[in-house]
Amino acid sequence: LPVNTASFGAVRDAVHAVLAAELAERHGFANVYDGVADAPPVYASADAFERDVVLLLLMGKGQSAAPAWVTPVVVHVGEKVGAMFEYVERAQRRGWGVVIANPNLNARLVTLDDNDDDNDDDDESGPA
């Protein structure tokens, strides 16, 4: 089924929703930032923060979203090649925790207090 550029946004969003649901239902993942406004999704296995070994998976650049490596590959080839499920399953069989993040979505919420010149906080160790 050919997908043109104009309709791909809707297809992409639907694919991301289906993959995220499968990640939660089949593999027990949850969005760490569920309910946090404007936070990018970061998915973690239920035991990710209790394990000694954690596999961090990052998708490709562009408009892909977890758990797709590259969304057009999922659309045109299938989830076996385009999604991260095989790696998730391997890690879970080994007893590893898994975290899936999207480096393409990396916003920082800034409040007025963060930009206040009268702020006496001299800690410059955080992000610029």
C-alpha cells in the first residue's frame, strides 16, 4: 500500500500509538513521564530501575518514536525489522531492565524562576 507524503503524518501517528500499546500490553512497559505535560515519552520496563543491567534503546533521527527504530521501515517492511521488540525480548529473557528514550524530543521546561537574575543559585553543573 503506497503512502504519500501528505498522508504519512496520520499513518506515522497511528503506527506509534499501536507500537506504544503493544510495548505496554505485551512487554509491561510504562511511560516514566505519563501525565507530565509536554514531556517526551520515556518507556521503562516494570523492573528497569531494580536491575543491575539496563539496556538503553534509542531510535533513529527524524520523526520516529519509541519503540520504532525508523517509522517508515515499520510501515513499509514491518515491525520485525522496524521496531525494537526483538531487542526488548532478548533483554527481558536475560533478566535486564530496558529503557527506551527518544533523543529527538529533548525539550526543557523553563519557568520564570530559572531565568531570574536575582537567583543566588550559582550551581552551573546543570544544562545550559
